[in-house]
Amino acid sequence: MAERAVVAGAGPIGLATAILLAEDGYEVIVLEKDRDGAPASAEEAWRNWRRHGVPQFRGAHYMHARFRQLLDAELPAVRDRIEELGGRWFNPISALPRSLPDRSARDGDERFWTITARRPVLEAALAQVAEDTVRVKILRGVGLEQLVIGPSAQAGTPHVTGVRTTHGDELKAELVVDAMGRRSKLAEWVAAAGGRPPYEEASDAGFAYYSRHYRSRDGQLPEFRGPFAADIATLRVLTLPADNDTWTLALVPMAGDTPFKALRDNHAWERVFAAFPHAAHWLDGEPVSDVIPMAGVLDRYRRLVVEGHAVVTGVLPVGDSWACTNPTAGRGMSLGLAHAVVLRDALRSCPGDPVGLIETFDRVTEQTLTPWYRDQFHRDQQRAARCRAVIEGREPDQSVEDPGLRLMLGAVADAEVARGYLDALACLVLPTEVLDRPGMRDRLATIAAQTRPAGLPGPTRQQLVDIVR
Ligand SMILES: Cc1cc2nc3c(=O)[nH]c(=O)nc-3n(C[C@H](O)[C@H](O)[C@H](O)COP(=O)(O)OP(=O)(O)OC[C@H]3O[C@@H](n4cnc5c(N)ncnc54)[C@H](O)[C@@H]3O)c2cc1C
């Protein structure tokens, strides 16, 4: 008989994990506490799909090339479904800054191709494919309530042998996957099962996200006159292509920066957005949403292997439930998908060995994905410190190296740096590894020595404060 896996959470990474495990022969039951099933069309998904379990559901989302590469390799049916639902093929090479002396195409630029869409459309594609996958059963409106513990696989460590659902049913499983997102209560459940506490760190860098979606009036995507993520004064400005002639714009201030709380108002938000010369023309579309605010976004990371020993076996956290960060670099889905593949591969290499499974999963996660978490955490902290300094009228501390920022600034002046920046942005190569490429630091030093780093023109903080009021 096929082994059974219960996946808790039908977000994108839970669904991707379910498909991958079913393809490997598992019978997979997905539990999702939200009731609504996946709508058939992009428009229905955008307008009607209620997903209370995912606060960011209608917030800004953009998929990077790493996501597309993983779909090509592991889930081509999902890539095809995103395309059928109107997903947009996009290569950020087509948006290289005008300031670059050489903007011609190069061999290898095809690695930057991606397919992207608004989040409800992406998730509809994943859910439709999961529903069509043999051996995947999705139970919507049914949550995971409690872990069920059985005989230990390792002395003194609780071993999960199933789950109790919110409907009171007990489902036995050889493996439980926690894909319950950034608000997963796994740590509490492990404690309730008598396990030692997992390692956990969490902090809020303090950014707020104000997103709004637009549809093209003429079928054209606005021209890129700057990078699609630009830091100007104390705001980050995002211009993101999306599906079906739509795009998403977002402004990201510090959550505690009082004047900018007014950005939740459509008119105030538009006035501020219009003040950025490289991005103002993106407002020339039909709005398909009001401003969608979101704050309280934690950077949180956990491990179930503490001091070399598993605190629990039989359950593995994947995607945001393992680690989540501020989304200004838009990495969550790409890294979550990579994590689902790590989980599938760990299962392949440790059949019938729950202790080996969790240790392998932890080791490979640490080697391949934790460095991305650390990089994002570091960048969030640096950016928050720079913003706070400007808000308080102090000189920002430039002494701490921020590899991602150096690449972002250098990308407007040097075609080689621009590709390095895109490699990091697309989650293909860590920023620190890009910096270590032969000649890269010299190039960046040359750019930095030029009169003034070629930053984008834009309003000062005081001008933005005057505009938003
Ligand atoms: C404002 C914002 C913008 C973002 N922008 C981007 C972006 O541009 N690009 C990008 O790649 N990523 C982005 N992200 C990150 C991305 O949204 C997450 O990485 C992604 O949602 C993770 O998917 P997941 O399946 O792990 O978790 P989730 O999507 O959070 O799904 C978790 C699921 O578990 C369900 N659930 C919870 N508890 C239970 C329970 N007890 N029983 C059963 N089900 C349960 C929930 O209802 C939900 O459906 C953004 C995040 C935020 C906050």
C-alpha cells in the first residue's frame, strides 16, 4: 500500500509539495482551513477567492527566474497552467537601466526569463494542477488541530504518526508536512507533544506594504525607466509586471513612520507614487484594486534539529512555516519551491528512516537555503537602520557592508554588475557570491569612486512628507 503524507496548508508551497510527493507514489491528503476551492479563471480568482488564511493574498507578488527554473525542472504542468491563466513571460534584461552604456543582449541572459502573475492567479494554477494530480486529495474547510504522537523512532523524541483535524477525525500518516505559512503553530504543537523547544528566532524589521493593482488600457506594459525595486528617500518603490495585462505597484515605508500611514488612502498613495519620475507613468492604467495595506511582517526562522538532535520526528516544516522574511526582494515563493524539492529529495534518500530524514532535510536546508534567509534578514536590518537614520535626521551608517545594496547601486552603471545584480535578485546566486566573482569588487570600487553613485532622481523625504499630508 502507498505510504501516506498529510500536508497541512494548501498555500503555494503546500500544494507544490503535495504534487511532488504524489508523483513519487505517496497518497497525499492536503488539509486547508479555508473553505473556498480554486476558481476556474484568473478573473474569478482575483475577484472572488476568499483566502482569510493568507493575509498577503492580494498584496504585491512577483515571481523570479528561480521559480520559473524550478517549475521547468519539477512542475512543468504548473508553469503551463499559469500560462493558460494569463501569466506573463518576462525577462528583466528587457528592463536594464537606460544609464547603462551597453544594454545589448548576452549569451546566458535567457536564465533570467520568468513567468509571473498576481498571487491569486498563481495559486489557482497550483491548486488546479494539484486537484488533477492522481493520489492528491485536498480537504478544504478542514484544519490541522493537533499532532498525533506514536511510538518514538529515537529515544526521548516524540514521533508524529498523524494528525487530528478540526472536524475531530484522526488521520494516520508516515509523514506530516507543515505548510501552514508564517503563522504556523508548529513550535507550540511540538511542545504540547512533549518535545524540546525547536530553535526559533523572530523579529519585525518594521516595514509596511501598500500595494495597488492596475490593468493596461492598451495591452502594453509600461516602459521601465528604472529598476523594478528602487529605494528613494525612506520608501521602496516597486513596479511589477503581472498576468492578463495587469501590473502591481507598491510603496514600502517603515510601519512606524507616522506621515506615511496615510498611504492607505488611494489619493494620498497616488500623489506619492506620482512623485517618482522613474515610476509615475505606471499610474496610467485602470486601477483594479484599492490600496492594500499590510504591516507586522516578521522575519522568522526555525529549526527542528537543535544541538545536533531532532526535537521531533515525523513532521517537517516547509516554505514560510520553516522561514519567512520581509518580502521586498520577493523571494518567498522561489525559495519555498526550492525547499519543497529539498523535502522530496530527502524523502527519496531516507526511505523508512524518520531520524535520517529530519537530519538530512535540516542539513540540506541549512546548506542551500538558510544563507538566503540570513542574507534577507541582514538586508532588512540594514535598510531599516538606514531609514530610521534618515527619519531621525542622522547620517546613515555606511560602514556595514550590504552586498545586495552595492549590486543594486552598481547595476545602473556597469552591464556586468547589472547581471550580477539580476542573478542575486532572481535568487540564482547569493549576493556575497556575486561580489566574490573575479573583478566584481574592482568594478564596484570604480563605480563608487565616480563623483556620486548614479542613484535615481527622486523627491527627498521632506518633499514626500509634504506630498502625503
Ligand atoms: C506583503 C507580502 C508580499 C509578498 N510578495 C512576494 C513576492 O513578490 N514574491 C514571492 O515569491 N513571495 C512573496 N511573499 C511571500 C509569499 O507570500 C510566501 O512566501 C508564500 O505565501 C509562502 O507559501 P506557503 O505555502 O509556505 O504559506 P502560505 O501561503 O501562508 O499558506 C499557508 C496555508 O496554510 C493554511 N493554514 C494555516 N493554518 C492551518 C491549519 N491549522 N490547518 C490547515 N491549514 C492551515 C492557510 O490558510 C494557508 O492557506 C510576500 C509576502 C508578503 C507578506
